[in-house]
Amino acid sequence: MASEGTYYVPEQSKLPILASLGLFLTVFGAASWLNGNDSGPTVFFCGGVLFAYVLWVWFSTVISENMAGLNDAQLKRSYVWGMGWFIFSEVMFFAAFFGALWYVRNLALPWLGGEGDGAATNEFLWKGFENTWPLMTTPDMAVNGDAARVTGPEQSMSFSQVDSIWTWLPFWNTVILLTSSVTVHFAHTALKNAKRSAFNSWLGLTVLLGIIFLVLQVWEYIHAYNDLGLTLQSGIYGTTFFMLTGFHGAHVTLGTFMLLVMFLRSVLKGHFKHDDCFGFESASWYWHFVDVVWVGLFIFIYILG
Amino acid sequence: MAHGPATGLSRWMFTTNHKDIGTMYLWFSFAMFLLGGVFALVIRAELFEPGLQIVEPNFFNQMTTMHGLIMVFGAVMPAFVGLANWMIPMMIGAPDMALPRMNNWSFWILPFAFAMLTATLFMEGGAPNFGWTFYAPLSTTYAPPSVTFFIFAVHIMGASSIMGSINIIATILNMRAPGMTLMKMPLFVWTWLITAYLLIAVMPVLAGVVTMMLMDIHFGTSFFDAAGGGDPVLFQHIFWFFGHPEVYIMILPAFGVVSAIIPTFARKPLFGYASMVYATASIAFLSFIVWAHHMFTVGMPLAGELFFMYATMLIAVPTGVKVFNWVTTMFKGAMTFETPMLFSIAFVILFTIGGFSGLMLAIAPADFQYHDTYFVVAHFHYVLVPGAIFSITAAVYYWLPKWCGNMYNETMGKTHFWLAFLGLNLTFFPMHFVGLAGMPRRIPDYSLQFADFNMIASCGAFLFGAAQILFLFNVIATIRGGKKATAEVWENPEGLEWTVASPAPYHTFSVPPDVK
């Protein structure tokens, strides 16, 4: 327990309202942009820059407060709770998309194909549609043939489509990401034992693995668009494939960036002590979280895809 | 810790103080309550008589949509967060909220989000017109262009809610004074802890579903498009997976408020404290497995209909425990009927009516008759108006002397209560009848046989609206002056907040109190 009356309540701060302004301009600009308003991109980028700048100052402030010894053990626990429940909220965000995938594969498509209560739906609306997964022939194609508005992909990313696991990119991406979870753990252990250079090496290696993963993911997307006819618009298969892997990729990008910042803080500024390294620890928790999400994707999008 | 309130506008814009932030949340909520109320009055004015006389049908739809969105996300939720900000640190003996700057950020997102949402009224094609539940494809294929702004507004108000609830969880779990064990916490704190978990679990799901809408609208995905293998019903499932816990997000803190007020004015400790805690947790758990009772008529397999019907009925058990406990708390109590108590008793009675009509709606085969009629409107307004709104009003009267150090005008408070009570029953009770007789919701015109009841409802709505002006006047008068309140304010109320002076000092419990 902290000694009495030491919980640090910061003084007035301009950061929150400026962060709100930055966030607002970013989303307002994004919405205007999507709606075809010419000023949209400018507002979006200005808002984004303001938002990023405010966050930069905010994090710097928090770090320097901690280094000045203002944060007692109780306040540090508040940060732990904060990060933990933030990650849980991210879990629920992914749950919505995994849930959508589950619903489409197990309920919506069978019904469209005429199973159970869907007999009339199939007969009168989507005659000739058959439920398959990966969904290559959309209901639209089944009914309208070449005139279909929503067409399926030419090929899928499913494991059933590949000859050997050793040449299969998602497998190697899984190896890379799982390895990176181990390396970030080694970095943590090294830090706990106050071995600075080992910490830096393991953390640097983790960041490198994260970047390799992202490069491979981009490569896979290019391959999908150029060679497999698989795009975001390829019916529900393309939708779920790109939305799930895409949001995961966005989270890996954020996680890699967080770990890179921690790496630079350690290398350039000598931040983090063996008993005071919450910034790094929270980034590593986030990293483990995106790793677990990937395992879910690997199973449900690729292996069982 | 010595920093006191700054002067001028900067005090509010840059504050890190839980009381300032709570005050801003409450005023913001009241402003949204009036705005959403005006939209409601546009609806009721149009429905005063059959036929189309005041607004175009499309604008009528915008009004029903904006009324719902503003009341749910702008009025009720921020009001409870405001109460949480003001009261939780004082109730658990904490110096402030756990993460004070993030606290202010949670608040300041809201004015921007609602400015953007309200601005859609002036955009080309008008505001969202697809109902507050924004079902696809109404909200995707057939939506006005302003839907994009609506989506991003929901995103950032969701971010605000998530940060707010993280703050509340961290505060409750980490900032309690020594000796304040979990089972000694006031029920308001308990209900908010559980509500915060609900928020963290479902606001990301809401963010997910509006993201899917955004992708369907602008990037050609097929989430809610059967032509590509998606399903518009999928939208409803995801939305209501958020939406049903959301209903409890708006009512659990109300349970906490009423559980604080009734013991004070019955002069008896709350009956069945532990069972109240467990009942709240049970309701929260059940809220995750009942969502499809909003969609009985959408075409679900029989097994689904049955599961969601029985699961929904189960909620009546813990809710019954609560109502029983409130009534038993009052039983043989030395009761007095100050304004907060009047609102709380009305809460117990009228919320129970709303609960019973909910039970009727839970019966799947019967729901086929009630679905999308005014009976549903009557039901959820009975749980939200005398439920959420009355409890917020009761909380304001109950804690206002603590906040500003002055007693409110009791006569004016009671007048406010009786006008509001009369107004709301006149508005919503007849809706049961027209609903059962088949009047559909969200339609600007109706057949002649519904005319009398609708006229009564419209009169009641304007009365209810007018009563709120009295409330505003009373609150402002109390802030500006009035009889000085004592530290205790009421007769032997329970809780740490009554151990500090009235008005509560800018910083309370910088040194944690000893809790026996």
C-alpha cells in the first residue's frame, strides 16, 4: 500500500480537450472525405497530426512524471488496470467480427442455401445457390450469372487450397508471430534481471519480426488482389477475410510501433528499470494479445477456412 | 494536491477534478435531455391528430431517430457518468478518479461527438432517419449520406464510454479507502462497477457493427447484403448483442441511486444488501444472453425463440429480488416524502410496470402481436423515463445540497415531481392501449380510432416537458442561493459523502478516511 495522501492527482491540463479536438477533426475529416467533400482529406490529416502530437506530449508528460517520482505504487496499479481493460475491450471488438464470421458460416449461408427455415428463401430469392465455404459463388452469381453485382473470389486463402504447409505463407506468419511472443518475453526476463543489452537485443528482434510479419501480410494481400481475384468486394468470403486479417494487421502495426517506441526509449534514453517498466510491459501485453488473435485467425480463417 | 479551482473558463476546459468533470457531464446531459425532448415534442405535436400536419414523414423519421440517439447516448448515459464522477470518489474515500486527465478527455469527446451528430440535421439529405436501432439495410443501402458522420460520432462516443468505464473500474478496484471492502461499498458504487464492465464488453461490439456498416456503404463489403452471402439479420444480432446490455447500462446505476435514497427516507438500512449485489451481477450476466428477444419476428429457428424467451423471463427473478428489497426497506419505516423519495417511490412502482410489460413482450408468441407497435414504445419508455430519468432526477435532488451547499426549494421540487409524474403517465400509459390495438411505431400518421389516446399522450408530453423547466429553474436557484445545507443534509444518511462539508470541498479525502 502507498503511504497516505500520495496519490498523484495532476493539475489542470490542456491535453484532454486538445486530444478531443484532434480526434474530432480526424473523424470529421474522414467522414467528409468518404462523402466526397474536397476539404475532407485536409481536415483529416490536420486532425490526425494534431491528435498524434497531443498523444506524443501526453505520453512524454506521463513518462517524465514517473521519472520525477510522482507515481506511487497505487497509481501504477491504476495504469495496470487501465491497460488490462483496454485490451479486454479490444478482445470484444474482435469478438464482433469473429461472431459475424461464425454466424455467416453456420447460419446465414446454410439458410440462403435452403437448409432448415431457409427453404423458401432459397426457392424464391436465391434459387440455385449452394452453401459452400470458402464461398466462391455468391447468391447473386447463382441467380444472375454474369450480370451479378457481387461476385466471389477466383481462389481462396484456405488451407484446403494448398499443396504443402511448408510453402504456405500463413503458416510462416504464424511461426513468426509466435516466435515474436517468445522473444518479447525473453526481453522482459532480461529487463527483470537488469541485463540492458540482452533486453535491447530481444526487443529489437521482436520489432524486426513484427515488421517481417507485416511485410509478408502486405505481400499476401498483393498476391490476393493480383493473382487470386480475392478482394474486399469478393462477397462475404472476401469481406470476412480482409476485415479480420486487416484489423489484425492494423493492431500488429500499432503493436510494432509501440514496441519500437519502447526499443528507442531504451536504446536512446536508457528508460526502464528492472522494477519500473510499465510502458514496456503494457506494450508487451498488447503484443501477446495480437498474437492470440492471430492464432484465432489462423485456425478459423486459414486452417478451417 | 493543493491546486484549487482555476478561474474562468479554463477551470472547466482543462480540469482534472472529478467534481468539475461530474458537473460538466450533468449539465451536458441536461442540455441533451432538452434537445432530445424537443425532438420528442415534434413527434408528439405531429401525432396530436391523425393526418400529416406539421412535418414531412422523412423529417418525422429523423426526429424519432435523433430523439432516441440523443436520449440514450447524450442524456441518460452521460448523466450517470456525471453522477459516478461526483459520487464514487466521495463514496469510497478516494482523492479523485484514478486517471484524472483521461477522465476529462472522456467528457470532452462528447460535445464534439454530439455537435457532429446534431449537425447531420443540416446536411444534404437530412439527419439519420432509420431509427435509433439503425437496422441494415435502412442504415446502409437506403441511408442518407449523413450516415457516415453518424457512424464516426458513434465511434468516438464509444471511445469516450470505454475510457470512462476503465476509469471507473480502476477507481473502484484500486482507490478505496483502507477498510472499504467490496461488500461495504454503497450499492451505487457496486452497480456502477458492474455497469462499467458491461460498457467495456459491449461498446467495442457497437464500434464493430458501425464499422461493418461503414465498410458496406463505402468499400463494397457484403456483411449485411445477402447477394454477397451476408445477412441483414446479422446486423440485428450484433446490434442487439450491444443493445440489450446497453439497456441495463441505463438502468443498473439507477438501481444504485434508488438503493441509496430509499433507506435514507425510510430511516432503515437497505434490506438485503448482499442479495442486491448478487441480483445486479445476475442481471448483468443475463443481459448477454437475451438479445434476440428484440428480434422474435425476424425469422429465427424455434429453438432460438424458446431459448431467448426463457432466458429473458429469468431476468424477472433478480429484478424481483430488487423490487422486493426496496419495498421491504420501506416496510415499517419512518417514512417521509421529500422530493428525492417521491421520485424514488415512483421509480419502484412505474419501473415495475415497465418490467411487467417487458415480461409480456418476452413471451415470443405474444410478441408477434406486439412487435413494432406502440406497446413496445410504452414498455421501454416506462423503464427509461420513470426508471433512468426519474432516478437521475432523484439523485440530483438528493445530492444537490452536498454539491452546492444549499437546500433546493422543496415545494417547487414536489411540484416538479407531481407534474412530471402526471405528464409521463398521461403520455405513456395510453400507448399501451393503442399499441395493443395495433398502432405501429415510427409512423407519422395513424387511423382514426387511435385519435383520442394520441391526443392525451401529446398533452401529457408537453406537460412533462414543461415540468422540466421547473426543474432547471429550481436547480439554478439552489446553486445561486437558498437555505444552507448541513454536512449531513438529511437525517442520518449512510455513506462517506455525508461526512464531508456541504458544499463538498474541491478536494475530498486527499488523506483516506478510516472505514470501520
